[in-house]
Amino acid sequence: MNGPGVGRTTWRALRARRRDVGRLAAWSAVESLPALLAGLLVARAVDQGFLAGRFTTGLAWLGGLAVAVLLGAAATGRVYRSLGDVVEPFRDELARLVVHGALHDATRAGAHPDSAPVARLTHHVEIVRDTFGGLVMVVRGFLFTAGAALLGLLALDPTVAALVAAPLLVGLVVFAAALPSMLAHQRTQVRAGEALGRSAATALTGHRDVLACGAEERTVAEVDRRVGDHAAAERTLARMSALRSLSLGLGGWLPVVVLLLAAPWLVRRGMSTGAVLGALVYVTTSLQPALHALVQGLGGGGLRYAVTLERILRTCRPPSRDRSATPGPDPAGGTPAVRLSDVTFRYGPGARPILAGFSMALPEGEHLAVVGPSGTGKSTLAGLVAGLIEPERGTVHLAGRPVATLGRTELAALRVLVPQEAYVFTGSLADNLRYLSPDADDTAVETALARLGADALARRLGGLAATVDPTTLSAGERQLVAAVRAYLAPAPLVILDEATCHLDPTLEATVESAFARRPGTLVVIAHRISSAVRARRVLVFDEDGPLDGSHQELLARSPGYRDLVGHWDGVAAAAGGADRVAAPRG
């Protein structure tokens, strides 16, 4: 089984429990006693008992086989107990990996955990646990059962053992050669299923955007294409079962045909009738079932094990791994608008770092979008830059000045942060808009309203002198008011922390474009990938840590960014062409 670390992880899990594996092997040897003795005892029962007219002797030999079967059955119970000692600790290790890699967001302060990824990974752990146990059982069963049967055949007649081993080996070689292709098709089927799930989820969760943008046909076509891809992958995987059948035919049934055809020649060489029958017993009761279990187990559960464990290892990282990165070099010349140097931050002394050894420099006038899954540190970064929270280690500078040394008034003059939940107070619209810039005249205010697409809202409310009741405004309207207020502020740095999430895509694009043309530096904590497409520079928090670059650069470098783009592809593309959407109410 290939894949990133799958083989190494499996081997490490087995080596870590060498004693338990050795116990499993010992009981497996006892369990394989019937496979070792069946043919020999049947041959003795026929040749020395029934064909010689000694019925009691024949029954005695068969009674010995019954004893071997009972011993094997008793050992089977011990085999499963030993299997649990091997499998369960491995399952616990994977569960701990998932807990450290995916559940830490659910325990940190202020987090809004999403249980779906956690449930999905937990389900993957259970799949790995079950398929790992099945994989150990079928491989162990084949090695001991087939090995015992071949030893029994050697004891009967080395020539017979060679006649049986040759087609068995051919069948195994054919199956081993087909395994990489089977694994690739299994991986394609899993990815197609995940892509279908993402596409359907996007269509459902973004149905308002889809309807508003008139993208129904495009969205249906996208989901239909994903359904077709998944169906094609399923059909291809089903066709691969023909290779399993070929392997079983060559390795399991061809030895029977060879023995039957060679029986007259073997008898002429002096082989007894009982020995020929015993050889057939070895093939039909031991080798065939063992090969069938191996091929079906590896071709089914084994492939699921490799693909699922691969997904877990790619999604989660060991708990000792820090989220450290240096997303970009210092700008050449001049004082950066924002500089973070070796910043580490965690919510509580025992919590896992949200940022670890993180460094970043933004030149004056930069337009940065920060994207990534929920809980990866985007809002934490916004809070650090805005001076609302202090790093555990490292420094944050705004315009060359350390944030830790700035007073409230000095900090307000350097940056303005617009959070997701916009604050609007009871009073005139003009007072709300001039809250951070009391000297702005009506012309400046009206220009800002027009540039951000909020002039229609101002007219509906009754103009700048109208009294605003926050309870009568929708979430999107409150965000528009807060956005215009920040636009008028004199601070050179604006941080939009999902500050447009309640706006439709077109109005969001209008607001972000206005801020991008505004003198100063813009940082957008994005909830739609279209915000990243509009930015000159993108910082993505993914499974490999923070990475930065342009939209096209990250498409090539970051699997996590490609997943985000794929998730929003249909909605973002449709939203790019819409021009008739107003701020939603409620």
C-alpha cells in the first residue's frame, strides 16, 4: 500500500507492539494446525484405513484431524483477543492525532466549532480501525494457512507441492501487479465522492447567493457533473474486480485442474490414491479459502484502509508540530505598515498555539486577504494586528511602532478594525458615520456612501440627519454603516474581519474595491474566496501552516487553498457577474 506515510505508519504500529504481534503469530500457528495436517491425515485414513479394509483405522486418522480442528478452533478465540491488543492501541493513536489536529479549535476561547469535520475524521478513524484489523487477519491467515498447506504438500510429495505452488505464485503476482492501479482507482472514487459532497453542500448552503445571482443552471450542471464523475469512478472500481477474479482463478482453481490432469502421471510415479486426495484437500480446504480471503480483503478493505489512513495523515498533524511560518520577506526599503516578528499566541497556558513563530511584513498600500477554514487563526491574526490581544512571544509593529507601547488614542490613529458584528448606536446617521472622523464634512460623507454603495440605504433612512434605530436595520445594513464609518476614518490601516459577510457578493465586491482604492493598507479576513481573488496578496491558513502569495501562486502551492477555491468555485463565479443585488434585510 502506498500513499504518504501509510506503509511507514502501519509498520511502525506493528513494530511498536512486537510482543502482541508475536503472541498473535503464536496462536495463529496453533490455529493453522488443521491446514497443516488435513491432507496428511486424510491420505493416511484412505490408504491405511478405508482402502485397506481397516475401517476403524481410517476413523482413527480422521479422529486425529478432528482433534486438530478443535485445537485450531480454541486458538481462534485467542487470535481475536491478541488482534484486539494490536488494533485498539493503533486506533487510540489515530484518535489522539485527530483530537490534537482537529478538535483543539473546539476548546479554545471564543471559538465557534464546526462538528462536521470532526465527525468525518472520527468516522475515518473507525474505518481504519476496522479495516486494519481485517487486513492483519487476512494477511496473517494467508501466511500461516498457505504456509501450513504447502508444508503439508511437501510432506506428501515435493513434486505435488511444486505443481500447486507454481500457479499459486502466478495468481499472487497478477494480483500484486494490479494493486497499485486498484489503489489509484479507489483514491479517485473517494475524491469524487468528496467533491460531490462539497458541490452539493455549496449548492445547499449558498442557495441564497445562487438564486440572487441567477446561477441555478450553472449550479445544477456542476452538481450533475460531480455525480457523473462519481458514477464513472464507481464503475471503474467495479471493473477492477475482474482482476481479482483472474487472480483467484489462476492461484485457486488452476492448481485443482493441474492436480486432476496430473493425477494419472502421479499415480504411475508411485503416489497413492490417498496422497492425491490429500493434495486436493490441501488445495480446496486451505489454499483456496486463504487466497480468496487475501484477494478480497486486500482488494476491498485493504484499499479502503490505505486511502482512509492517507486522508487522516494528510488532514491531521502530530501534536508536536507548530504552526510556524514566515509568509513573506520584509519589503525592500521603507517601513512596513504591519510587521509581526516571531509571534506565538495561544488561548490559555495549556492550549495548543494558534500561531507559533509567525512572521509577516506588509508594505504600505498592500491589499492582503486572509483565508482558511474556521478556527485556523484568521481572527486571531486580526486581533494581534489591531492590538486587541497580546502575543505570548514576539512583537507586532504598526508603521514601525511596537503595538505594546501604544496608547489607545495612538493605536486608533494607526488602524481601524471592523468586526463581523457591526456596532450601530441610536442617533443620527451622520453621527454614526462620523464616529471615527468627527471633522468629515457632508461632501466627504456622501462621497463615501456613494463609493461603498450605501447611498441607497442613506436615502431609505431619510438622509444624514435621520435618526437611526439599530433594531430596525438588517445585519447587512449595519455592516454597511460600519464600513462607511471605517472608510472615513483617518487611520491608514483598515482591517475587515469578515465585516461584509452579511452583504451579497456584488455589494461586498463594491465595498472591498472602495477600500482597495482608499489610500493606506487593507487586510481582509475573507469568508468568500472572491475576496482573495480581488486581493494582490493572499495569506492562507491550511494544513501545512500559513502560506502567502498571489491567487495563482497559491493555487499551485497550497492543497488547502485549492480546496477552498473548489468549494466556492460555483458561487464565486456566478457572483462575479451579478449586478443587481442589494444589501439583504434580516
